[in-house]
Amino acid sequence: MSTVKDKEQTKIIWSKKEKDSSKETYGCEIIVENGKPSDVRTTEAPTDCFIVTYEFNEEVHQDLTRGSRVSVFDMYYDKFKKGLKSIDYGHGNIKPNLWGYQNTQGPKKKKRK
């Protein structure tokens, strides 16, 4: 008897080139591509994110995308045309200017005695 493990494969919808050019062309950044509902509805994302629902190859997918609502619509409509279903507000709690910010630890101050 042999056991076969099913590997869950995520389908790649956006190529690396498309992801990189979306920042320059549309001013949008795809944070979660083809994610599960729990991944897309995370609170560990910026407040200016949108949950985009679209249909691709007769399957419904969801992305978490950052940008203005108009530019997100333009980007997804150019790619999927009539497959675009909805653009909803994300559930992020992080301020957009603090997204990706990492605090650098300075030298520790000595206490006076």
C-alpha cells in the first residue's frame, strides 16, 4: 500500500511581469493573489486594500489588492473584462504609510546613576 499526498497547487493567474508592471502602469500592488477567503480578509493589511472578486476559467477567485478603487478597476478590467465581479473594501487595520515599515533598533541608551 502506498499513500499519495495531494499537493494543493495554487493557480498562477498573474505573471511576474504583470505584477511588476502593475505598480508602474496602474499604481496598484497585488498583496494576496488567488487567496482563500481567510487570507483575503486578514486584518494584517493596509486600510487602503480592496478585495477583488473575479471569474477566470469558469472559477471564482479573490485577490487582495492595494491602490485606488478606480485604478484597481482599470487593472482588473483590462485583464479579465467581463469576468470582474466585485470590488469590496478590505479588512486591514494598518495605516498605509506604515505598511512594510520595520523599526530599526538604535543603540541602547545608558542610564545615569
